[in-house]
Amino acid sequence: MYNIAAMELNLMRRLLFAVGFLCMTTGVGNASSAVPPTGMSGDGTSGSRDEIRLGSGKMQRVALIIGNAAYPDWPLATPLNDVRAMTELLHSLGFTVILRENATRREMHEALREFGRRLGSGGAGLFYYAGHGLQLDGTTLLLPVDARPVSVDSARRSAITLDTILGQMSLPRSSKLNLVILDTCQNEPFMHAPSITGRGHDDPVVPENTLLTYATSPGTRASDGYGIHGSYTSELIQGLLAESGASIEQIFKRVSFAVSQGSGYQQVPRMYSTIRQAVYLSAPMTHIAPRRLLTLAQDPDAEVGNFSLSRGILPQSGEARYELEFWESIKDSTDASDYEAYLETYPNGRFAPLARVRAQRYRTSATGEPEQAAFKIEEMDAQYLVTSSVNIRELPSTKSRQLGVMQAGQTAHVTGRLLDRSWYRIVTSEGTVAYVSAERLRKPVPAPSAAPVTPATPKPVIIAPVEKPAATPPIAQGHAESRDCPTCPVMISLPAGSYTMGSSPGDPSERPPHKVSITRSFAIGMYEVTAEQWSECVKAGACGYKPNISGVPDKTAARDLSWSDAQQYVKWLSKITGKAYRLPTEAEWEYAARAGTDRRFWWGDTADAGKADCKGCGGKWGDEAPADIDAFTANPFGLYGMNGGVWEWVTDCWHKSYNGAPADGSAWDNGDCRERVIRGGSWRNDTSYAHSASRFKYDADVRYLLNGFRVAKTLP
């Protein structure tokens, strides 16, 4: 029997689609209509002006980025990709970024209040939105994910108006400069509703010192594109990366032309500005590589054929470009559904033969067991020794469900070796088929005997509960290992010592190199704090934030955490252990990272050695998530992941150089303490961020996907 309420909802959705209410694409919105800004034409042209360079100088730069995609009845495909790419790009320009994904109306208002608070002291503010939007009575409405705009009244009640955003950014402040980018539709589902203000499609009222851009004109829709980014944001990212010598206005004009021409003038972006200076990016942006920023490299699979593109160069055909973007976004996936989605969109595409092969390879049956043809396996029947703790997985992938943990010294009954990846198939004592990484197993060497003996019955595999702490790899000789509780981080004790902190050839913030003497021994985490360890703090009620990152393996670094979040964790550790846990000082961190060496990296001066989790550092690497915390080699102190992995918070306040820095290893806790230091680079950054002296800053109260931490402890 049909559910009547569901039928009514479905009919309502069809009606809304039929009248053009919903924009099933990710585009840009319009603004309140009124008189063109003084001194500006409707297309945003202006006369000669002074210059402002956003990426340099002391001007504060704050951005609020909102991407809404998970609408219950009309979900979108690209906004989250759009906002994550824009976040990384703006972060590289020195912006403090407030990022909100799939925000409700309340969450959007809270983010706007935080945005306004941070803008209060002056500087440049940037607001970027990707998601559903519409026009009502001449006003642009941005829809939170909990909006139910089925009527004029419900649309007004549940949406956020552009006037609200502009009002928040128009509060008086020094050096005020506002950029507003709306990637949403401008269609008018209630165009026959009575007008209250009488506003139509006039040009918007733009506040002083504000540039306002829309992906499309009033009354029209904006394209979501066919790849990982919306059409407008796709062109915008390319423009910002490629046009470093152009002003912001020039870049937006070129983006507008590209989008208009590419859509056959069905989508024509608009721009308005009351800024009297020419605004520039301060430096070429071509080195920046946010997540999947439309840069393509030659596909590594030989089956593809002779496909080859220079990095950053895309085909002129829009459809071909979107197909390549789609493939680039999934080509390293081990999920069959990704390749099936590609085949559904491009059944005769350039990569269709390879996609069919991979879809079959990674597809699982309805019971969750691998199909016989899914993996190429060499059958075996042998007992292998577990050399260090290893996770037991349902499938041969670190993203697969974890069934348990095997400890060092146990034996595993190996029944097969995968030919196309470094995994073994095992059978547990309960008869369950599972998979473990081949790197953690070795065939035991039989003990010598004078006479043949009857083989002993193999020791059964005992799967330890997932919550049980895993054994840790051996550490460097002479550095004591300790652990204060079963769920606490493993700590390495380091002696007092001296070293040269900083680097002459590096970034100016790493100068001047100076002698630092660590005056007392301390302990520091062998690994970055893991997702599992952070979850324990959340379960205990001591850590208030649970990162919205689905499917994160327990053994990867906890991330998307602020400095303030890290303080909650060390306070909790101190309480449950009675020990003095804290974040390391910046000097302690670099002392630990260098591990008695004076080279750029602890292993040498070049990064391509497969010893760190960063882009271009060699070894196994993927841009989706950081590797397991022990996936790369430990440094001579026995510490893992000091280079790459996730950016690590330290105690110190940010200073733009080491002039005046303490020389005794203590924290530098004066200055601009709203911004704190992060160290070590991340898995998504290139080698220029991963060396031992690398340092950067971030707002202490703002969470970011690449930021995590490791703990330190004061020793008696």
C-alpha cells in the first residue's frame, strides 16, 4: 500500500521541478536589485585606481566558505568539491577560512556571526557560497540544507538573504574590502507572486568597497557542470591559478566570458563593484594544488592508450573536459560504484573499457564476500608470523571495514596471496575469510631439529577487539618508549640538547637560523594523535567536536581540528593520567623532527625518497586522505610522520620570523596569539611544505581538514 504522505511529497517535488523552482545544478546567485553603484557600470568597469594586493602585507584576510549539497529532496553533486578547493586556494593566500559544509539555517547564521566578529578588527572579507538559491521579489535567497521552500512564505522563513550577508560585511571597520562570490541559480519559482518592494531586475545595491559576482543573470539557472566542480567555479579556479598578473576584476571578467561562451550564452555571469582600487593576488598561483583543482596528468594505466595532457591544460570541448575531470577524480578509487557512476554518465567514454574492468574487479556480492573474479589470487596454505600489529580487513583495502587486530608474534593461516596488490588472504580460527597487509607478515623460519617431527597444529588466529591498543613498531635505540594508559598515545622520551632552528634558504618566516638549547628532557608522541584516540576523548565527553569525516580508519591521524580542540584533548589526558600533557613547543617540535640531523629532511636534502606522506615525497601516496600513521619510516628518534601527514599544532603564538624568539626551547606565547603555529606540512601539500623547518599559521579557533596534532609531556 502506498504511503500517502510520500506520494504527496513526490508530487510536490515534480510540480516544483516542472515550474522551474529547483536548480539541480551548482551555480551562482544574484543580489538585491536597485541602482548601479556610483562610478560603476553594470558590467563592473571602472577608471584608474590605486592597487591592493591581498596575498601580502599585514592586511587581515578572513573568508567564510559555505557549501550545501545534502538537500533531502534535491541533492547536488559538486558544492562540497567546490568549497574544499576554494578553501585550500584561499588558505594558500593567507586567508583565515571559516568552512561550513551542509549547513542548516541556524548554522549559517552562527557562521555569519563568527565571520562578522572576525572582520571586526578590519581587513579583507570574502564570502563564497555554492548550493541551491533562487530569486524572490528581487532578492537573492540562499537555501540551507534544512530549507523547505514550497511557498513564498516558507521560502522567506527558511532561507538566508543576500542582504543579510552584505549587511554583516558592511559593518564599519578599518581597511574594509569585501568580495562576495555566489555560485547558485537565479531562477524565480514564484515570479507571479505579489511584489512587496516592487524590485525587479534592476542592478543590485552594492555596499561600499564591495565586489559582488554571480554565476548567472537574474531569472536564469547556473550549470552544475558534469565533473567534480560546477561550471562557474571550475572557470574561476582556473582563472585564479593562471591569471596571477591580472586584477580580481579582470579575472572575473575573463571567467564571465568563458562561462558565457561555453554555455552558448545560456548562462551569463554578472559582476558589480564599488571598490576604487585594483585588487591583485600578490604572487603567481600556479604552485598551488588544492584538491582536484582541474589539473590533469597522464593516466598511469596502460590500457587507456595514448592519452596525454600537460598539467593544467584542458581540452577546449566542455564535455570532453568534464569527462576528464570525472575520470581524474575517481581513477585511484577502489570502490566499484565510482566506476559504475562514470559508466552511467559516459557509457562510450574514453575510459569506459578500463572502468568496466575496474568495476568488475572491485565489485562485491550482496553478502559482502568478494566475487571469485574480483581479485587475482594465488592459492596458498601456509602459516605466517605477524611482525607488528596489523588490522584485519573485510576486503583488501585500508578503507574496508576493520574486523579486528592481530598482534606481533601471532601466526596467521594464509590461504592466498593477491597478485595485483600487497595483501594476503587469511582464515581466522572462527572460519572467517579476511585480508591483511603483506608488509606485516613474514614466513616463520623453522627451528633446526635432529629428526623429523610431526608438524604441530598451527596456532589459531585470535582476533583482538578493535578497541585493544595495537603493539607499536620498534623504536630507535636509546629513546625510551612509554604509554600512560591503554588508549593514550605512545610517547618517546628525548634528552635535552642543542641544535640550529630554522633555515636560511627557506621561507622568510624560517629565518634567521638560530641556536636553541632544549634545557630539559621531554616526551613527545611517537605518532600523531589518531582518529581512534580522538574518539575516546569524544566518548568521554571531554572533547566536544567530532570531525565530519566518514570512513576514517582508526589508525590515521585525527584531523579537521583546531588548536582549541587540541587543548581539550591534552587537558583530558592530563586529568586521566595525572601527567603533564600538553602540545609541544615549536622549538621542541623541530628538535624532534630533525632528530639530530642538520639536513632539509632528516634523511637528506631531497624529498623523493619514499619516507614521508606528502605530494612528491615518493612512496605510496594518495590525495584523498593521509596514510596510516606508521606507513612511512620513523626518524632516528623513532618518531613517525614528522614530515607530511597532517599539519601539527604546537603551543606557540605566530610570529612572522624568529627575531626575538626564545633560545631555551620554551614556548613563544606573546604576540598575535589568535593565530598559532602549525608545523610539518600535510599529505596534500608538496615538498616545499614538508621539510623539517617548515612552519605556517592558522587561526586557533578554526578547524581545517589538513590540521591535526601530536602531544608532548613534561617529564619529572
